[in-house]
Amino acid sequence: MDGVYVSGVYLREPLPEDSYLRALPAVRALEGRESPLAFDAPVTFLVGENGSGKSTLLEAIALCCGFNAEGGTRNFRFSTRPTHSRLWEYLTVARRRYPRDGFFLRAESFYNVATNIDEMDEEPSFGPRLIDSYGGVSLHAQSHGESFLSLVQHRFGGHGLYLLDEPEAALSPARQLTLLGEMHQLVGMQSQFIIATHSPILMAYPGARIYLLDESGIRPVGYEETEHYQLTKRFLENPERMLRYLFEEDMG
């Protein structure tokens, strides 16, 4: 538990009856919980279908922890378009202690984070360039995957809370394996990860807690119980059969 900073989350009060958030089963499940949703491992995954609420929940946790809604460290305060939900206003984060480092990565707005870094470095300053903490090369001068790994390898310093929303969107399978290696080093440096993902590669992290968000609410599942693992395994074992079934179903 040394690397756990956020030990759980709960709704301190019910959402308004007219809130669209109540349509999300995961949010309704939080309303009905008698104890916090526990984050009792250094790595926790939030998994589920599109629209299940995993990114909405991760975003609310990030805002409760003081991160910028569009991503970055707790020092980032830029805003291009406010689209975050109000779930964080009703959510309480249970903390064991405060991290020394932290970052909220949103794959969909990482471009905006990179732009903000460049803009801040263009302003007069007597200190070092901000980009030097990210590998020294503008994140815009790298591919999406390269810039993301540069962020993890150079900016994540350990003893930190790292919230990642679908990081696999930027990474090839080989780079996802690289990310697992970087995560393992950071966990060894007393870091905590909470990750919303669809990637069966990332979900394989040993000892991780996996929460499935679906129509029934939120529940812990084993790695091999996830649909992501099962579908990927069946496909790789016999892609011809899976494709034949899929195409015949489409034509029928």
C-alpha cells in the first residue's frame, strides 16, 4: 500500500434527479454503495464499453485531485473548451497521503497540453524551459506515440499519482509493452496509476485491480474474465473463423 495515494472514491450526496449522469450505470452504482469504491492496488484499471462512464469517472477523480480538466499537472490551468461533467462536484476522494508528483493524461486533449507547454516556453522566463522536463523536444515535433512515451519517461518522476485516459490510443502494441515496463519502474518508486482503457495488453499488469463498468454497475473482475481478453484471445486463435462469422452475420 506504500504507493497508494487515492484509496477510494464515493458520492457524498446524490446527484440531481435531472442530471444526465444518472443515466450512467457506474454513477448509479456509486450512489448505491455503502462504502467507497476501493483503489487498494498501485495499479487500477477502469474497463467497459464506450459510454459506460469510465472516462467520466476518471475525469471526476482528476478534478477532485486538483488536475486541469483537459490534462497536465496540477499547475496547468489552460482551457480550450469546458466539456467536463459536474460529477466531481459530488464526488469525494479518500486519500491516504499526498503524492509529490502527478499527471492527468487525456488522449483526446494531449495536443492541447503540448501546445500549452510550447506557449509557456515562449514567454519570458529566468528559469529553465518547461519542455526540458519532457525530454527537451517539443511534443509537437514528435509522433503522438513518441510524445506520450517521452512524457512518461521524462516527466513522470515517481512518488506520483498518474491518471491515464485510454493511453493505448497513441501506442502500438510494442509501445504498450514499453509503457508496461515504465509503469513497473514507477510503481517501484511508490507511484499509483488509475487507468481507463480498452487494451488487454495494459490490463495484464500483474496484481492490478480491474473494475468492470457495465449495465449492472461497477464490479471487480479478473483479467481473463474481461471481454477484452476473451475476444482478443478467440480472434488471435482463429481469425478466419471470427471474420467469417462476423461477415456472414453482417450479410444475413
